[in-house]
Amino acid sequence: MFKLNRKRSTALHKLEKMRKRAEAAHRAKVSTGINAGEGMHSNGLKYADLMAIHHNGVPSKGIPPRPVLSIVTRLYGKLIAKKAKHEMFKYLDGQQSLDHTLTSIGKVSLSYTHKVFGDPTVLPQNAKTTIRIKGKDAPLVDSGELQSKLSYSYSWKGGEHKGYETM
């Protein structure tokens, strides 16, 4: 009888720990992109503004929309979600911290975002004159300056922690 109660007590204790971890992770958020405070591109624009221009395009100047983050979500969203699920289960089971979990999710999301930059198979191609000037068709990649400012950030309940990292 004691063993049965002991096992039941241990299982309930583990379940309570999982509940507390889930509560701590409630509303956890991982974002990938350009952080508003990243500074200025060498062309004089803020990095966030330059990313917005690329996202929306400038049809009057022949610049097509290149919504990188939307493309990443469409192409790799399921893979990122699968990684997030795997990492969250490890966190809920007590195998890793929430900080580590959100960092892992941020890094995988960031790696897929980097993968889209310069890929003419998923982004509208550069104009022929741009290709001639650059010597290649690598949309959104000229100096690599904007791409180098991509980062992820994360936070969780209460906004107690934020982390940023670029690749």
C-alpha cells in the first residue's frame, strides 16, 4: 500500500512541476527579424525601415515586394513549429530551462531566415541591370549588411527576460 501511494505521490509531484513550467511558458514569444534599435545601414536608412521597404517593395521604382519573414513562415513554418514542439516537450519534462528552449527555437528560425536571403528560387529575381551590376542574382544580398543584422528575440510571462542574437 505504501508503494502505491509513493508512486502516485511522485507522479502527482511531477505533474505539478510540469503544470508550473507550462504556466511559466504561457505566452512565451520568439520573434525573428530586425530589432528596432539595430542602428543605421550604410545607405542612411534604419535597418528596420530598410527591411520594411524590402517587405513591401517600391513598385514605382521597380522594386518588387520581398516579404522575407512571410516567405520563411510559408516555406519553413511547419519545420520551425516541429522544432518548437520538440523543445517545449523537453522543457516541460524538466530536461532544459525555458531560456535554453526559447534560444533553440530562435536559432532555428533565424537559420531559416538567413537561408531565404539571396535565394532567387523563393524571392523575386533582381532586374537584369541589377544582376549585371552585382554580377549575380542574389536578391536582398549586396554587402550582407542587412542580413547580418537579422536576429531573434524572446520573452515570456511577465516580460522578465529578453535575449537577442545575430548569426
